[in-house]
Amino acid sequence: MDQLRRVGVFIASPGDVGCAREAVRRAVEHINRLVAKSQGFLFQATGWEDVPPGMGSRAQELINPYVDAAQIFVGILNQRFGSPTGLA
């Protein structure tokens, strides 16, 4: 089989929507199994909790490269807007 084309999906959300984040991950896995792989694609879901800790003055600085590299951005909000970024 030819190599799959990877499509990054970044899931942005505060901590109060864990169930919704997991629903997006399950949907991505479902799409991969049903149609994406047979069409030559592999969707890869990443969220802030997947970003390894590192040296940065702000946590958002570590997350931003993953957001920038993703082809699809999924934003989920409910009661919270997240933590202060250091700039906003």
C-alpha cells in the first residue's frame, strides 16, 4: 500500500470539556477506519494534553507550533475559556 498522507487535527479546548475532546478523538479514529485510510489519508488528532512539557516562558508558546502545523483546527468551548496565555 502507498504511504498515507497525514492530516493534522488540533483540538483546542479548556479543561472542562474532556468528554467532548474524547468524542472528537473517537470521531477521528472512526473516520480513519471507515474512509480515510482507504482514500490514502490518516487523520492525526492532537490536543494540548499531548504536547510534551518543555522550556518556554509561556505554556501557549509550546502549543502554538502544533496549532500552526495542523491542517484542521477544532475549537471546543463550554463554561471556561481556558487559562491566561501570558499575553491575553
